[in-house]
Amino acid sequence: MKKGKFQMILYSLFCTAVLSCGGKKYIREIPYSYSSSEFSETFHEKLASSPYSIVDDNPQGLNDDTLKIKEKYSIIMEVMPNEVRDYKLYSYIDPWLGTPYKKQSLEKQKGVDASYFVQALFSDVYGETFPKTPDGIFRSKALQLFTGRSFLKEGDIIFFRYDKYHPISDVAVYLHNDRILACTAKGLSIYDFNDEYFQLRFIAAGRLKEKK
């Protein structure tokens, strides 16, 4: 008898023995149904007698919606959840993802222009008003401009140049781990900043200056 067939026979006999001798009883005894009060009492009793320390994974007391956003974007950007800190930023952009590109437009899931979106985002989230053009945002006195990629952090504005006639042609928002929020022909989405398309067009980045 071949080894594979012999193992299959042994496995079948084992399953039959479990189901006939105690399988049903075992299933009936699984404590799958607790009332909230019963579960709470049992949990706290075990907690009190536990030799292990308890780690609070939500020390900031974030609500469920914020925790959901935090976990979602940590997965998208391939970072630990505690590295996602600008919750207002991610909560704002979340319902806009997938909106198709449309010049000089700002309508959720209908059409959006990157510079119009950045203007609205910074007005609603950070209370800073920018012009609605890439060049106008670039020239804003509220921004500290820099070129070093290693300094980028959540919420920085990235500027791109597409041709010599438009020195500042488009904008994007830096998120984390080389992920940016940008609007291309595919629509408003999260892209890899390392992509050659963005690298060849990158001009500078800007960060809001601290208000005195």
C-alpha cells in the first residue's frame, strides 16, 4: 500500500473516532455565546489574576472611525499603525479616492483637479487658504519650500513640472513611506513616489510654516 493512501485511511479513521466518541459533545461545549455582562465579568476576573501586563493599544482614546482609518492606511502604505498620525488628513481624503480627473473641478466621485483639491484640503483640515493653481500654491508665503526628499512627512505638498512652459504644473500631497496622493489620468489615488513618472517631474516640496 502506498504511503499516501495509508495516511488518508488513518486520517479518516481518526475523524470518525472523534465525531462518534466526543465530537458533538465538544461542539456543544464550545463557549461561543455569552451575554455581554457574563463576558465582561469573566474577562475582568481573568484579567485580575493574569500574571501578564496589559498593553493599551489605543492610548489616545481614538473613536472607532478613526481607528478604522488608521489601520486602513497603515496597510495601504505598508507601515505600522502607530506611524499613521495625521488622522484628519486621511479621513478627509478617504471618500475622495477614485474620483476621476476633471480640469478645474471639485466634486466628490464626479471630477477633481489636484490643485483644487489641495486648496480645499488645506482650507478644511489646516485652516490655510491657497490659490487654486499649482503656481499660486507654490508662491504662497505660508509654505516653507525645500527639495530634499528625506525631509518629507505627512501633509507636505509636492510640486511637479511637466513642460518648460509651465514651471509648476501640478501638485500632490505626501503621505508616508514614499506614498503620495496625486491626480493622474487614472484619477485621484495613492501612488508610489518612486515611480519614474513622478521622479522625472519632481521640482520641490512645501510645508506649512508654524504660525506664531
